[in-house]
Amino acid sequence: MRLSAKPTCTLLILTLSLLALYTTLHRPPTASILNLRNTLYHRTAFLSAANNYTVAAYLRHLTLLPHLAGTPLSLSTAIYVQSHFQTLGLTTHMTNFSALLSYPTHSSLSAHFSNGTILPIPLSEPGASENGVVQPYHAYSPSGSAYGAAVFLNYGREEDFRALGVEIKGCVGIVRRGSGMSRHEAVVNAAAYGVSAVLMYTEGEYREGVERGTVMKGLGDPLSPGWAGVDGGEKLDPNDPRVTEKFPGVPSLPVSEATAEIILRSLEGANVPYEWRETLGRFDRVGPGPTMLNFTYEGEQKMATIHNVFAVINGSDEPDLSVFLGNHRDAWTYGAVDPNSGTTALLDIARRLAMLVRLGWSPRRTIVLCSWDAEEFGMIGSTEWVEQNLVNLGSKAVVYLNVDCAAQGPGLFISATPQLDDLLVEVTKQVQDPDTENVYVHERWTAANKGVDIQRLSRADSDFAPFLQHAGVPSVDLYFGSDFPVYHTAFDSYDWMIKFGDPFFQRHVAVAGIWGLVALHLSDDLILPFNYLSYANALQEYNNVLNSFSDGTISLHPITAAIQEIISAANETEEEVKKLRMDQSMDESTVLRRRMLNDRLMLTERGFLDSEGLPGSRWFKHLIYGPREDTGSKIEFFPGIADAMSRKGNDEEREAAIRHEIWRVARAIQRAACALRGDFT
């Protein structure tokens, strides 16, 4: 019997449909799906590999002895980090530079009270010198002696000298740290008013702690400004004005709060100015005298070798592009918080990444782990390296991720260039909070700040500065804890960490988790997770704030128009990103389009650089984020404009300077918009 045609066709169609469904469900995954699965697996494995005990062991070893840059003990920590990288099987190398560092040879201080009593004042923390900790000093302070009446100068700001209202020439000034003043600026201001020497103290919980630090202005080796201090290379003469202008003209020493209070409570003379009284509770006179101070500081500046250590994991698809993770290693004393909590996190990230390599993972882009030297003297190790590698960084650096003091206390703090905001928010949703069970970092972070709070990088106080502010590399700086009371003192030890800073090393683990996960996204994502709409919105906000400070006599139209250009470019780029993310194919054309887009996303930050640099310091090239000469300015962006607005003197010249800086910023924003579009005008 012959079957009818209709049932036969129906059966065939049903069979083919089932076969198609089976094939769809069981076909081998595409390369993009495999990449996604592997990426998620490796990120989960990275987070799961955290180990508090391992982290504690790293920190214990790093803090057994003090390790000031340029000393044999500092070299031993460099060798320890290098050996750790090598043991993990990572490609490792050390790059050395020759730099002018500064060390103390002798210091003394005695107080001569009005009753005839002479009190020799100890300058070190109890027992510190016996343990090999360097005596408290200010690096690059000139040597000198002084005998003069003690006088209190508050923070050493210009307004403090105006409020003081007494003659202080020849006095020994006492300054408290704070109010955004650098050590350099406080000493230079005092010298300008005729003070012969400066004592500087820090208020806080550890009243016998003494805060060491540098009084050099600027970053990098003072003998090779703008170029790398390679051994055998060009060096300026130490007496060259370009070198000596970086150092104050009078000597200074740090002292403990307890020491400062002994002197300050003996002062008579003028009353404490009314505007200072709110934060002063233990004395009410500023001097001068009648207490006299006999001050001596002798130091030496000498050439020293500093050691940067690197571990490299080469990328598989875009090996010429690099993601940098960096932390400095040198410390004024033991450095448990500053910087070796960050070094510990870096070593743990290396361990976890090496584990992923053994599991068969390799990043799309190259990852470079950087351990810097001589940061405490003025970001010297990172600055010399950036200057040496400036051209390659310009074409190949995706991002620089910095952690200095990883675990200072509770609470997450993040600073970043704005195109990284979305990524940072997303990653904090994936890392467990170190202080609350079953809660992610994002929840506590946003609750504490009543929303997302990502600061910007206008300061120049850690190793992100040369990357962002000189080379234009997108950057991040992150840590737990706003500050800590043993900063740069002999009490910054392993014991303090396990008692107060991070007893169970959970904050170290959380920092390593965030730091590493951000790096994995930036090294593995097919399209770099940069969002320039965030940057454009930030620029618009800055323009609005700037307008509120303006008296209306100077037009901000150039900046306003430039911001519209970058908003348009950012919107166009976001549409392109969406389309390419939907296109999961790995054909040659699509791969090329992704790479071209990634290059534009990476290079846009370079547009904000200006070859002339900032008027007060030409080395700083970034016109959106950089240090201001006027630290009292309320404008924390557009540093050239901020300083021009603070300029004193002829109104016509001041307005001309402001207009010029406005146009420079506008041109920088236009350059960034052009780089983001990728087209010639």
C-alpha cells in the first residue's frame, strides 16, 4: 500500500526539526563561549584561592627588620620578592637605577627654659635605634644648627603666618602636620618668614611616635629630572640650582607630639589666634619664647642603587598591551602597613595568578607585577622607570593599578580615573567584605558613603603619579582604612598590624581580591571595560563647579564646547561597544575591529596630557588631574586653572593666565575626544 505524500513530508520535517534542536543543544561551544566559561572559572578560582595564613607569613617575613631604601636590608627585601616570583615560575627581572638619596648622620635638640633648666630632648621612639631603625629625620633637609626662641606656627600655611602677628625671624618654628600642607611647603613657608629651623610633629594616638618623611619638592631622582637615572647616565651637579631649588633652605626635624607639647606648654608671648583654638586644647600661647631651642641636624646626600623588581605573565592574544599592578617595597621603618601590607597583597596575587597559569590560563594581554623602590624619598623607583619607558608606556600601557597601604583600618577607599568607575563598582559586588560575614564589599562601601564614592587622583603621594600625571596611563589607587596612627613611625610593625590594623588578615585578602579581579577583567575582557561617559560626566561636573567659583568675567565656553565633543564621542563609542559585544564571532575582521576599539579606549587618557606641563611644575603633564601649587585651593581638578585663579598680583595678568589655562584644558579635552573617535579631523 502506498503512503500518502503529506504524512511523509510532515514526518521528515519533524525529524529534521528534532535533529536541529539536538544539534543546537549539543554542538561544540564556540570560541567566544569557551572563553566566557574559562574566564568565569578562572576568576572564581582566583577568589577561592585566598589564604589568610599565607598572607600573614609574607608580611611577617617582610617586616622582620627595617628596610630603608638604598640600604643592604632594602636589597634583601628586593631579593625576597624576586625569589618569590621566581619560585612561582614567573618570568622575573630586576631593574636598577642610581639616585641621590639622603640619610642622617647626627641630630640633637635641647630646650633651655626660663628657669635655667636645660632639657636634652630624645628624638627617637623608645628602643627604636637599638633595633636598627633609622633615627627620625627629613630626607633632603639641609644640615645646620640654630639657637633661637621657640615659636608655634600652626600648620605653616600662609594664613597662619598672617594670623600670628609676631616677629619670628631667627626663631625655631614648631609646625604640626596637616591641612593638606606638604612637609616641603611648610618648611619653605617658615624659611620665607625668617625662621632658622623647623620642628614638625604629628598629632595622634601614638604620642611618642615620630613621623619620618621627605621634604623634597617633586618626584624622582633630583639629579635626573625628566630622564631616567641609569648608572653611567647624565647627572646634574648636586649644587645645580635645578637641584637645590627642590630642597628647603633651612634644616628641619620631625619630633613626637609628646616632645612638641613639652616645648609648647612652656611658651608665653602672644595668644593662640582665635581661628586655631578649635583644634588646640593643651596650650594657649604661641611665643616666641621664652623657651630657647638648641637645634642641630647633620645629614649626607649620597648616590645609592635602588632596585625595582618585576614579574611578567605574557598575554596570548594582545601581548603587546600591558596591565600593570604596582606597590612600593621600601619603608622608613618596618613598614607593616606602609607599604608592606600592599607588598603582601601583591605577592599573594602573584601566587594566585601562577596557580591559574598551572590550570592552563593565560591572559589575553600581558600582566606586569611591579615592586618599586625608594617611593618614600619621592616616588623615585617608579618615576625613573616611567621616564625610561615613556614611549612604550604611551603605546602599550592599558592601566596602572596601585596599592600602597593595603590595610590601614576599616572601610574601602578607592581613587581612579573616571573611565574605570563602572568596573570598580562591579568588582566590589564580587568580593566578600572583610569585616562583615555574608556581605560583599560593595554593600558596606556604599552604605558608609551613602552611595558610590570614588575619589580622583589629583594628589601625587604614591606610585600612580608618574603613570597618570606624566605618562597619561589610566590609574587606580585603593586601600582599606582612611589613615593609621603609626604612619612612618617605628610602631608601624607586624605587632601593630595583628593587634589593630588587620588581626585576621581579612582586609589584605579583600584588597588582593579587588586588585586582582580588576586586573583579570582588564587583561582578559575582549573589549576593555572603559566607560568614557563617566569621564565626560565628571568633566561636566568640574565645569559646573568651576563656574560657581568664577566671578563671571571669564568665559568657560571653550571647556563647555569641548565637553560636548567628548560626550558625543563617548556616546558613539558606547554604541560601538554594544554592537561588538553582541558580535561574538572570532573572524579576522571582528578581531581587528575589537583591537582598534581597544587601542582608542586605551589611548584616550593620553589626550589630557600637555607637553608644556603645569606652570608650577612642568614635569606634571596631565591637565585634568595633578597637584596644585596652591594647596589651599578648593578646586581639586584642572590644576593649571586652579593655580591661575589663586595667583596674586596684577588683575589683568591673572585673568590672562586663567584664560590661557582654560583654553589649554579645552584643547586637552578635544584631543581626548579625537583619540576616542579615532578619526583625523
